[in-house]
Amino acid sequence: MSQQVLKGNLLVAQGGGPTAVINQSMVGVVLEARRYAQVERIYGAVHGVEGIVNEEFMDLTRETVANLEAVAATPSSGLLSTRVKPTPEFCKKMFESMKAHNIRFFFYIGGNDSSDTVRIVNEEAQSQNYEFRAVHIPKTVDNDLVINDHTPGFGSAARYVASAFAGINYDNRALAGVYIGVIMGRHAGFLTGASALGRVFEEDGPHLIYFPERPFIIDNFLADVKNVYEKYGRCIVAVSEGIQDETGEAIVTKLQDNVERDAHGNVQLSGTGALGDLLVAEVKAKLGIGRVRADTLGYMQRSFLGCVSDTDQKEAREVAEKAVQFALIDNLDGSVVMERTGDYAVGYRLVDLKEVAAKTKHMPEEFMNAEGNNVTEAFIKYARPLIGSDFNPGAKLRAPMVEKILNK
Amino acid sequence: MSQQVLKGNLLVAQGGGPTAVINQSMVGVVLEARRYAQVERIYGAVHGVEGIVNEEFMDLTRETVANLEAVAATPSSGLLSTRVKPTPEFCKKMFESMKAHNIRFFFYIGGNDSSDTVRIVNEEAQSQNYEFRAVHIPKTVDNDLVINDHTPGFGSAARYVASAFAGINYDNRALAGVYIGVIMGRHAGFLTGASALGRVFEEDGPHLIYFPERPFIIDNFLADVKNVYEKYGRCIVAVSEGIQDETGEAIVTKLQDNVERDAHGNVQLSGTGALGDLLVAEVKAKLGIGRVRADTLGYMQRSFLGCVSDTDQKEAREVAEKAVQFALIDNLDGSVVMERTGDYAVGYRLVDLKEVAAKTKHMPEEFMNAEGNNVTEAFIKYARPLIGSDFNPGAKLRAPMVEKILNK
């Protein structure tokens, strides 16, 4: 494809929930695109697809490298984001705006909904015989995009969760009790599983891990907590915000009467401590344990400043560079996917947008134990490289005890 | 005091809530004590004062330097902790145990209650004419010890809170709404104030900060949120878990009916999302804003793995070394206090245990604005050095906007 004729402006945008490395991908597109003579201007849409319809484009041709690199190292979406899920009509408007601005290359960084948006916009361009290359760049802390071995954003969120639980394990040893940590992930338990990555010794928490992929039976949960508490005098539980019972009903709605729902009828799971508090009340009431505490890990999981996986940063940058190369060198549309090619190494390839669009990946069976209350070694092996280098789980004293004199 | 005659075993223990650097102080005692010939064995009491009464002493003489340094870099109390507040009778038992084990030097790392324990044990020794040196080493994430400019543990917790809110500011820009973050600190607002340390631009959050030292008037809070939301289209609030109304009633009890109380009759504030959820409900009901979210920052504030202030680490180590020097070289008892001697530098001196014991420091008036809804520049100047070096608040894009074609 050395006889490239397609020439014009390039647009990058970010959609959905932010991650700690989504700006690495945005900056990866901008800096890679600067190498190609056929790219005239590099625009960034503000607030994702909303900015495209409203013609809110930032001229990133006029950004400095130093500031781009500083933004790349900053969590959340530098171009701001949106939760709007475009209808085919909305996509048509997006395309009209892009056409008016002579956008010939479009890169959208987002999850499975975003890949579907790219697909529809691309079809609109084809139906109008408008020469146009569109590529979806993956990101999501939930790690739930199909085909991909994992997705940019997950590794840093997993590092946050692993660091939180490693610290909580030391805290809970010092002042014993039951601790319940509620973790993001409505449908996929990968991030909840990451709570296990800081464990060193057999007695280290989290001792119990519950996923949205397996039914959460309250009586089993209480029996599990009782067993662990009797064994260690303490118990740390990691639970996905999305846990549901055998019938698919969310536990948070099962345990209380009034719950908030969003426009799609989904129960609000993030930004509230309700599920943790309800589980605490159950443990106190049914097991009679005194010190029971819950934390909902909240938005820090995706945007805490300074907790980032270097592996995740590098991959988020690379996946964007590859996206630009597929469109600009190979003249292709699609979704870039990440494959694991070694232990540990990754490669990138382009797949048809339809293969990724609007599909959800779940935790494979072999990543969860039979009881559905912990991860397996296979999960640890899978996830550990993703949280990056220099992850130091800390140490404990190991000196011998002094012989007793008075109380022996 | 070159003619030192006091000779025997040394004991170190940790009390109260853990911090990210309390092990630096413990290890500081152990390594410094190894230099003195009159110290025979170095013991660590397991679970603080409980371990003393139960004779649960770890022989830290037999720890390696490599493992001690690894523990020093690990959050929470390596010797484990306790919430027991000793009575004079309990202190008598503690002293009997120490006497039986020929403990001649006692170092207790903790807050204001711990300093009171040291005082009582020391008086017991004096009344029995038992030669004994006892020194209190300060620690608390709340930063509420009197005389001290600040206390070890605060800087790292403040760095966590500053990092969380800096990240939340980027997140809340990307997907706008009202965000409420609830921060530890029952009586002192220092840690809540630290939420401001990541602000760079005037529009950066947190936009509103509420302290336990000022009455929290719900109508004023709602008016404040409304003002900020109208100005910026978003609003970030940092609120202390200990906020109370004009009469001293905790807001969390004012807004709900059933609240848990501890043995001392204190309302449980940590390990529950109740206050945040109640404030969210108020904002939604009274201001009609759609996207309102709350996080309770939880135990990560004091024990998150890998978020530590290097300044705090260094000082926690030094304050312990000084404690040993005061007892071993100068033959003195007391509480080590930290003074600010330069901008930025600290010094250490020993004060009488009575001066620190069971007293609480509050945010000075000049650290809070007149409205009681934000910190002042004086607070920023005070707190910024404490969170350590390499605190990088991130960056925003600053490219110009492209001229509109369709929607102008």
C-alpha cells in the first residue's frame, strides 16, 4: 500500500468510563499520526461522540510534545468523555460533522459500545462513497472485550485493587475483624479477582472472592465467612459490585427496598456504599461478629493518581500506534486486539469491527475455583504480568517468640 | 551521661490505628537500639499493650536487617495492634510483665492515648523504684497530637487523599456531576484538608471542603453545591466523616435513624458508606441534580500499599531513633515531638508525657476559610511539604479549538 492516496484530517476521541492509561492511547494516536504527510490536521473531539455532533474539536496539531507526554501520564480522559450511546441517527450526524471537517481518519478509544459506534459510522461513510478509515482502540477497566487477551486500563485498575487489598491484609492482621471490599465490574469478575494478586502467604487475604459470573448465595457466603473467621480469627472478602443470585437478581436489590436505576433500567452500583453496608449488616446479624467493616473501592480504581502499571501504559500507547499504522499504512478499518504471544509478551492485530462490537467477555471457568469463592492459580498466572513491574507486596516480621515467664 | 548504668532488655510496641509508616518507627527503634551495649535483648510486644500483659514478645534481636527494612517499607503495624485503652490496673499488669522480663527501656508508638499509657506505666515503675526509661513515639493519620507541628503517618495518608482527589478531579471533568468523598478524621480536619493539595487550576476540585471543626449546616451545604455546579457544571466535595451540626450532633446520626455505636458510645464512622449515601440523597432530593456519587475513602487512607510520602518515612524513622537516643544516651523519659525548624526542615525534642497525653489538636482557624467550606493558602503551605517529593498532579490538554462550520 505504498501508493496511499487518502489525505485529510484525523480525529481522535475517548468514550465511556475513564482509565488510568486512556490518555496514553490518545497521545499514541497524536504522536504516531504526526509522522504521516497525508495527515493534515489532528483533531480531538471533546466529550467523545457528543463533541463530534457539536463540532467541539480541539486542534491537537498545536499541542507540544512535552504537554502531550504530561497528559499521557495523567489518569482519566484528557479529551473528556460521554456516556451517550449513539443511535444510527446520531451516527449519521457524527458522520456529517466529520465530513464537513474533512475527517478521513477516525480513532475511537473505548469499550464494546464504542466499537459498535465506529462500525456504524464506517458503514455510513461507505454508503456515501466517502473515503474514510475508522479504527476502534480498546480500553476498559472491566477487561470484558472479546478476542482481546486483556484490555488497556485493566492492568492499572488491577494494580490499584491488588495494592488496596495487600494493604488491607496488613491492616486487618493488626486489628482483626471481618472486612468486605466491593469492587467495580458489573458483569465481569476480572477486577475483583485482581484483589488476590498481593497475597504471599497462605493466611493472607482476601480469603474469599465472589464474582458476578457465579450465583451469590447469601447462606453460602455466611458459612464461608464463618469458616475463615474460625480458622484465622479474621476474614477479608472481595466482592464484585455486580454479584447476583441464581435468578439473576442483583444482591443489592435483594437486600434493600429502594434502589436507584439509570436510564437503561440498570441498578446504580458505583458511587454508593449500599452493597457493602448491606453485607456487613448480614454478617453482624447472622454471625454475631463484632468488628465488621466494608469499603466500596469507588472511582479511585480507575483514576487514582500515581497508581499505574508500566506494562499497561506501554500497551495502551502501542495499541494506539498500531491503530494508526493499520489505517495509514495498510489502509484498513477495524478494531485492534491484543494477543498474548509469550510469557510475557503481546502482539496486536486488526479484526473486523463486528467481531468485537457490543459483546461481553466473562471470567473463564478455569479462573474461578469450584466453590465460586476464590480465584485459581491459572488466574494469578494470567493477571500478574498485567499489573506491571515493581509490585512489592511487603513483608512481615519473622523473629521467634520469647519464652513466657508469668503466664506459662 | 557517659556513666550509664541502666542495663537490660528493650521493648517496642505499636498501638491504635495503623499508618503507612508506623513500621519505619518500629524498625527505627530496633536498629538504633542495636548500637548500645547496655541493651541486652530487643523485644517487640505483639498486639500492643495486650501482648505485654500476655507476655507475647517477639525476639527482634533475631531479625535480619534486610527483613526489618522490608517490614519498614510495609504499611500497617508489623507487631500488630490493639484498641485496648489501659486502665491504671491494666498498666500495673503491663509493668509486672515488663519487670519479669527485665525490660528497662520501653518505646510505645501511638497517638495521644498511647502517650497516656506510657505515662502511667512510668509512674508505676517510679513508685516501685524500678529503674526504667519509657518514651512515647508519636503517630496518627489524624495529625491531632498537641505540640507536634505534625505527626508521622499524616503525610502518607495526606498523600493518598491528595492523589485520590487529583484523580477524581480528572474523572469528574470527563464525566460531569456531583462527587462527594468522605475522609477519615473524627475530630480533626487536617486529612480532609489534604484533598486540596492536588489542585492546579482555579476550576480544579475539590471545590468544597467541610471540617469537623466547623458546624455543618445542611442548607448552607446545598447552597454551596448549587453555586459551584452552576459555575462549573460539576462539583467535587471533600467532607470529614466527623462533620457535626451547631449542637455537636454528628450529621450521620441526624440524617438516619439507626446508627452503630462503639463501646465508648461513639458513632461508627469508618467502614461504612452511610454518610456519603445520605449526603447524595440530600443533593438529589433538594437540588434535582442527576449524577451524584459518593465514595468513602476507607481504610486505604492509612494502609494502601505503595502510596507513601518519603518525607513521612524519613521522619517516622528519625523520630524513633531520637526516642532511643533520649532514653539511652540522655537517660530521659518523655514524648518525642516534631517541630518545624525551616521551610522545609524538622527537629525533634523531648517533652514531659503529661504535655501530650490524652489531648487533641484541631485545625487552627487560619487553615480554614471564613465560610468554613475550604482550606486557606496557609494550610496548603503547611501541608504540601508533608506529602513528600515527586507528587505530580498531572496535566490537561491546552490546544485551541477548531472553528465550527455547521453549528456556528
